[in-house]
Amino acid sequence: MSTSVTSQPPITQLSFGSVFRYYPARMLSEDEKRGRKPTAPAHSYQLMQKVKSCEASIVEFLSSRVEQAFVGYPALSSLFTGKRIVLVPVPRSSPMKSPSSSWPALWICKEILEHVISKMHVTPRLAVLLKRTSPVPPARTGKTDERRPSKQFVTMAVDKSQLERHFHKIKAGDVVVLVDDIVTSGSTIMASAWHVKSCLPSVEVRAFTLFRTQQDYDPCKYFEPVVGTIGYDASADWCSRDP
């Protein structure tokens, strides 16, 4: 499928939601990055560093903010409605070296979302369905050509044991929510969605991220729940998101 995925992708648009704005390091001053200037972009930047490290000290804070977002913005919590909700963490940019390696997407599923979603009287399942088989440059490197959805697709694989364990019976209304720490263009999420839809064509695929990158600097805003779409342009082999 890797040779035809861009010409006939199994999905070209999906809904996504996120809670926080994230401002790339290049937009921040040194004082902001070092925590000496208390702006919203600085707080977002520092919070992201702790998410990347899966720090236990921020679980309570993140859980309360995600819950606040779900209550105040029902469109966001609606991403987690369906006959059966299965959380699938998006693979890291590099293969796992050991089971103890940091994996923010999996950490978010286990430590934050399972707890918050259960308050909605929904019991999500967690399936570690996807894995990275070869590394890709992180988005912050700016190496966009290597992060195109078609190239990301071939660096991922489906874990057959997880597929058999969690999806041996597919029911109408089953929903897979891809979970990640941050979305930039949406290319990694789209490549992940292709794998899910290739082996589970009848499920609906949505996405949730804690953060989304922003190019407009606002010194006062970082908590901003949104729901939007990620779309794939086959002619450019690239994704864009709105908002």
C-alpha cells in the first residue's frame, strides 16, 4: 500500500481537537524560554517541555484543564462519543528503545484522558496499535520533506497482537481517537489514520492533542480549546489543519 497511499488514501480528512496553544521556540525570547518572563507563550513552552518528559508533577494540572475544556466546550468532549471509544497513541518520532522510554502520547492516554473521560460515563479502551519502525525528524527540525504523510506512513507499522486483542470484533459506531501531545500540520496524525483505516475500514477516526502550534504570537493566551479538521492534499503530499 505504501506506493499507492497518496493516490488513493483511505482517509483525507478527520476531526481533531486540542486544548492549548503552543508557540515554537523561535517565537520566544530567551527570558521567556528560561521562565524569567511570565507570558502565556512562556508558560505553554515550559509546560510542553514537562509533557515531553512525562512529568508526574503536572498530571493534576493537565487533567483539570482538560476537564475544564470538555465542560466548557462540548464539541471537544464529543470527540469521545460513540458505540465504543478506543484511544490509540500516535507513535513517537523514533522507535522505542525500551519499554521505559518516554512516550508522551501514551502517557497522556493513561494518566490524563482515561481519568477525565471516565467522568463522562465513558470507559475508553487503550490500544497501543501503532509503532514506529524507523525514525523521522521531529517537526522542530524543519525537515518537512521527510515528514510528508506518505514518508511517515512507511516508517510506521500496525502491531498485529494489539489489533487482534482489541479489534477482533468491529461494531458499527466504533471510534478510534488518535492521541498525541502536539499537532503541527497534522501529517503524523494523517499517516497514523491511514494505518488505522487500512486495517479497520469501518471505524471512524478522530484525533486529540494537548497542544497545537500557533504562528500568531499572543502574550496573553495559551488555554484555548478548539475543534477543527486536518485535511490531506494529495497533489502536495501535505496536510493542513483548520484552525
